[in-house]
Amino acid sequence: MILSDFDLWNYIRSGRLIVEPFSEEIVRENGLDLRLGNEVCELLDTNEVLDPYNEDVDLSRYYRCWKADEFVIHPYRKYLLTTIEYLKVPPELMAFVELRSTFARLGLFIPPTIIDGGFEGQITVEVQGSTFPVKLRAYTRFLHVVFSKVTSPIMKPYSGRYQGQRGVRLPKLPVT
């Protein structure tokens, strides 16, 4: 069951779903529009092999990160971006993260992204560039998050490696 704006307001007002900082404008018909933060990490073009099973990998050889209120997503490049909002999702909900349609119509793309029940943190999402450069600004409503109620509360809520993340979170290595 997908939550409507009515359901979302009830979850937010009751404190079951926490969104910080909260702005009424982000509550939409069937989800929340999350705003873009000012942290950016570009995946670098390299032929150097990254071994995700090695905890001693220097990720700065694969990512270039910076902060900016405006930045350009270059054609066919991949970036990690973050949201301003920090979410605390109760164990009876999960969510699908989608790009707002205006940005998709500009040719930007995000791979399928899920928020697990029990997750808390800012959302890090990969964005792939269009066929032309696209300028983005921090604080823009960028992602649409659709919440769904699971058939029964999750027995083991999310407690993984990215719990409590703030800002862009690079991959945690080694992969286990």
C-alpha cells in the first residue's frame, strides 16, 4: 500500500516518520520531495582497478568530492549527491526513491534506490548525466520518495553500514 499525503501527514505529525529539517512544501500527493544538498562527489574516469574487498583502498583515487551551492552535471558522468533532509523511517514502512520528473525529462537518471524500514540518515543517490550539461542548485526539490507500508513490521529493521549517514557517503569497504 502506497501512502497518500493524508497518511504521510499522520506519520509525520505522530512522530513515526521523522524528516529534519521539515518543510510543508515537500509533502506531495503520494510522497515527499526531498531537496538537494550541497555536497557532490564525481566518480572519476580511470582504468585503475578498484578492489571492493580490500579495506585499504584509497577512494580519493576514484572520487572527487566538493561542496557547492551550484554545480554542473556533465554529460554521461556519474555523481553521488545527498539530500538536505535526514529521515527516520519506522519499521512498518519502506520507500522507493525516484528522480522528480522535470529532471528526468532533462535526461538525468538515477538507478533504482530503496530506503529500508528502520533506516535513518540523509539519502545518498547516484545521478547519471544527460546528453548535455545540466546545472543544479542546492535546496532544489530533486527527489520524489514514495513510501509503502509493508504487510507486517520488519523483524530486523535496517542497521547496516550507512545507518545515520550525513552528507554524501562513499561506499564502505570492504564489501562483505
